[in-house]
Amino acid sequence: MTVQWAKWPSRITAVAIAIAAAYLLIFGPRPDSYHRADGSKIRGRLVVSFWESWTGFEARAMEGVVNRFNRSQSKIYVHVVEMSNPITKSLISIAGGDPPDIMALWSQPMGQFMANNALVPLTPLVRSGVVRRGSFPGWIWRLCAPHGVLLTLPATPETNALFWNKILFARAGLNPNKPPRSIKQLDQMAARLTVFGRDGRIKQAGFLPNQPDWWTAQWSVWFGNQLYDHHTRYFNIDTPQAIAAYRWYASWPKKLGRNRLKLFESGFGQFASANNPFMDGKVAMVMQGTYFVQFIQRYNKQLIGHYGVAPFPTATGSPRSANWGDCDMWGIPRGARHVKAAMKVLAFFIQQRNIEFLNEKQFKASPLLKISHQFYKKNRNPFIHEFQREMTSPGIQTNPANPMVARVNTEILLAASRVWGGESVAATFRHAQDMVDRWQRDERGLDLRAQMHKPQ
Amino acid sequence: MSANSRITWRQQLIGLAFASPFIVGVALLLVIPLSLSFYYSFCHYTMLTPPIWVGTKNYTQLLSDHAFLRSLFNTCLFSVISVPLALAWSFLLALLLNAPNRLRNVYRTIVFLPSLLPLVATAVIWRWMLSPMHGPVNFFLQFPCHWVGGILSQIALAFHASPATVHTLRHLKPPLWLADGKWAMTTIILLSLWGVGQTVIIFLAGLDDVPLELYESAALDGAMGWRRLRYVTLPMLTPVIFFNLVIGIIASWQIFDLPYVMTHGGPGRATLFYSMYLFEAGFQQLRMGAACAMAWVQLIIILLLTTIAFWSARKWVHYR
């Protein structure tokens, strides 16, 4: 009898677990039918998975285009997954054999994708006339179709410009409507705009070449350097122009005081915040991209109407002779399950009205050469004409489709940080060039071996 | 005899069947990945294209890779300083927390709590705390720095130091912590002491395990205070110290999250650690072959250090 009673607790526990399990099976959580991005047909529609990297208002703009597509037909449903660092995740998913159907990428990793044959050529879109070479400015076409084969489609392009704070210009006795045209003028104006406190601390800087440090590896472009030779596939890191650029770069901590500058910069807030050094008046001039206008409108409305945008000064003083361009792009990774459906989606995305909708909502310029009047009318970026004009600027350079780009950029950044710390510019960049040359020799040797390993 | 051996054979089979989930798991998740990574370490491999055999090139190239050598040096430095420092700090805390006190459990909880926090959250909080401009640490350090700097500059004047030295001392400022290449490593080492809670708990368990009669005997012999600690507590704790030392060495060679979130390896490469560079080479530069070679070098270094620790343990670890 006592034995029977002793069994009761375990029986009750077993029954309770069974009831709980049954409840979970019947009423428990299950994936939303549309969120099952496994490619099976759901509610009669094929699910195409799309991994993209935008957040906030930029993501909402992309969702707007996706919603347009999902409403436009009843056979395909695009499921958007917003994520950080989609490049690494996509590469791993391709290696693992389970990539998305469409992925977002930009110029820097393009070379790695190309070298590893990781993207499906979009030749059908060219053959069917959806896109053609003449649809885009030359530099955008080169980005999307390295070596002539279209691998990606452009989504939102960006070029850089000088943003200057007119209030601080007027306060320093400078003409608020006359930005610098040459690097020399930039230096002179920056000196007048820099303000020190009684304790010797920097209160306001005219300009800082490391704020933000997103283009540190590209500074030589504005000094006339051709960073990459497309014919010889050679990275030019220690040319006289590059040395001049980084001598200029290294002059800033010398002029302002290395430790004073560190202390001053440690007070800067995040880029996308009201404490952005340009937005809260700590730095009077910055180099930024098209999208920055939207961030100013979002985080510091008081600055609206009190800042200007102009081509960034060059060493020669001739505007539009140099710029750095990049572009968010869409591609279909190798191993995608629904290539045909993904092509249809991309063909929809690249339609003029959709691409203009996306860029207008993101305050950016269109990657297409053909622009509607509506685009200019609807775009709330007051400098959209300037940015759109810059799209066809002859001096735009971009990251080449070379798998070494990420490594080379890291090496230049490291060299830049050394010269910022006081090391010799010529010796540091000579060393960086030697390193890159050696990697390139190794890479070419491997290329040749890979060719030999290819089945005939 | 034959019946016995049959039973044994059958029992062995049953035993193997029960152990099979573990055996299959180890084979799938350890043996095969390890073997593959060893093979890839001799290949040029990007994960997306078939590996190309390059012999020992990945290993020889490491010797001329400045970033690799810097990460190796940084990790060695971190390990050499942080492991003994963490051991000493944890031991000291454990001694304090072992002292009879009404609030002892509260103090123990306070010391243990930081090790429960995710490392990323800890890193983000400390990054703000150590901000030279807005961080509370430098805010509170300003006054002592000014005060100490004043005294030191007077002493320097008395010793006829150069005007530059006197000026530097007079304007002594709190460090720039993570923004300064000279201070960044020190900051990471100091912050690694923040999460010593688990080591402290192990030391506390060890302290509880020291037989009271040994203390009584020592007291009868007139040993108190430092002598009691030196000749009773420390020898009895050597197995615990050894355990913490081995775990500390392994953990120090795997440090990743804290510097990755706080400095991303910078300024320059001042805080680039081994695991960070391995991750960068493998998953950002797609040099998986080189990353595999680095992982094997790391494994060999850890094995070597652990072997040395075990070999030396024979001389200083006392088991009861």
C-alpha cells in the first residue's frame, strides 16, 4: 500500500508534463507562415528571402519597396530580414549551402564575392533589357559589373561632399556662403574656426580628417592619387600624392596637440545622435555622404538652413575632380534556392519609380541616369541637385573588385593611425606598400594555381 | 571461461551502445572538425571555393605577418600580467570575504555579481565609465591628479628637473584610458579583474576546506597572522591556485569579447589579441586556411603552457 502511494508523485508529474506538452503542441507558439523563409510555397506564394542591412528610416524605405512588390502580384512573397553585418552572415550561409535568395552588399566585399564565384550573374536581366550599361553612370556600372558581367544591381549610391556650419563660419568672420575649394583654403579656414578654451582645451575644431574615420583609407584620392590601377591591378599606396595626403592628415594632431585632440574627441557622441560633433557644433566642417542631410533633419532641426553642402576641396582646387563613391547593392548569392523568382524581384526593384521611391525616402541620389521631375520634387533633401550632379562627376573612384581590398584598406588605416601618432609618413607608407605588394604576389600565385585546378 | 568472455563481450557492446551518443558527438563535433581544420591549415581556403594545397605556407607566412606578431605579443603580455594579477586579487578578496563578518554573504554576493553580467554589457558600461571627457572615472580622478601633480612638480623643482618635466607634472591629467595606445592594454588588464567572482568563489571553497586542526597546531606553535597564511593557508590552497592558474592561462589566450567591444583592437593595434586576429583573418578576410593555422598555433601554445604548469606543479602543489 505504501509502495502504491509512493508512486503517486511521479505519476502526477508525468501526467502534468504530458498535459503541458499536449497544450504546447496544440496551442503553443509556431512560426508565422510568412516568416518561414524555407522557400516552400505558403498560401500559394513562393517565399523569397531577402537579407538587408538597413535599420530605422532607411529600412522603412526598403520595406516600402518590398511592400509594393508584394502587393503587385500574388505569386511571390518577399520576406525581409534586417540584420547587422549581412556580409559575413551571407558568406557563411553560402559556405553552409543555405544562403538567402537576395542579399545586400557594397563595394568593399564585392571583390571577395567575385573571386569566390559567390554571386549569380544577372545576365538574364541584361538580355531581357531590364537594365543596360547605359542605365547607370560609368562608375556604378563598373561596381555592379566588374569585368563586364553584371553581378549586382545598384540600390542607393552615395558620394561625399563638404558640409559646413554657416553659423560657426559667420562667428569666425568668414563668409558663410563661401566654402573652401582647395585643401589649402580648408586648412586656413579651419585654423580660424578652431577655438581653444582658457585651460588650453579645444572647444571647437574647424575640421578634423578623422571625423568620421570612414574615408581615412581614401584621403589620397582628393590629392590626385589613383588608388587602384585597373589595368595592372596594383594598389598605389605610397605615390607622391598619397604621401602628400597623409602628411596633411598627420599635420592635424601636430597642429592641435595630440593629447588635447584625444581629450576633445572623447567627448563626441555617436554618429546617429544629436551629439554628433558636426550637429552639436564641435566641428565646423566635415566630409559626409548624401544621407547625412536626413540625419541632420532628424537630430538637429535647428541646423536646417544654417549649413551648406559643396564638393569636397581638392589639393588642386578644382572642384569635382576627385570624389569617392560607393553604392549599396543587391545580389543573388550562389546556392540561392529561387534564382528565377529573385530575378523577378530585382527586376521590380530596379524599375525607375521604385528605385526613385527608395532613394527619395532615404534622401539619396538615384543611381539611374534617367531621372524624373517627380524625384526632384518629392525628394526632401534640399541639396539633391548637387548630389545628383556629383553622380556623373568624372573624378569618382570606388573600391575595385579585388579580393584584397579589405586587407589593403586595413593596412592603410593602420599606417594612417601610425602617422597620426607621429611616425614618419614616407617610411610607414613605404612599409605598407611593401606588405600589400607581397600579398598581391601571393594572391596572383594562388590565382594561377586555382586556374590550373579548374576542371577543363 | 568462454561463457564469461561472452558475457563480457555482450556487456561491452551494451556499454558502447550507451556511450554511443557521446562517441558520435565527439566524432562529429570534435574529431572531424579538428581533422578538417588541420588539413585546411595547409591550404588556401576561403570556404566558398575548394581548398588549394599550399604546404606549410600559412605557417611560414605567420612569421612575417606583423599583425599576427603584434597579436601574439599583446596576448603574451596580457597573459603574463593578468593571470598572476587576477590570482593575487582573487586570493586577497577571498581572504577578506572569509573573515567573520555579519554582512559576509552580502559582500560575497557583491563580489560575485559582476561575473554574472554578460561581458558585452560590462564592456559597454566601462567604455562609458572610462570616457576621458564625460566618464565618471576621470571626473573623480581630476582633483587627485591636480593635487598629486602639484606636489610632484614641487619635488621635481627641488631636484632641479627640466622645465618640461615640471610642466608635465604640474599639469598632470587623468589617463585617456582606451583612447591612448600606451594605456589601452593596461585598461583591458585592469578590467579583466572586474569579473574574478568565480575564481574568488573557488578560493573561498578552498579556504573552507583547510582543516581547522592545522590552524590550531600552528597557533600552539606560535604561528599567527602572516606566518599562519604563509605556512598553513597557502600550502593547503596550492591545488586551488594551480586549478585557477591553468584555467586563467587558457582563458587569457582566448580573450575576445572585452577588447572586441571596447577597442576593436585599437588604437592602432595596441589591443589586438590573438583570437581577434584569428576571427578577422577567417571571417572578415576569408583566409580560413591562415585562420586554421593560427588556431593550431594557439592550441600548441596553450598545450605547452599547460604542460609547463603541470610539470612545475610537482614542485609546489601539495595534495593532501
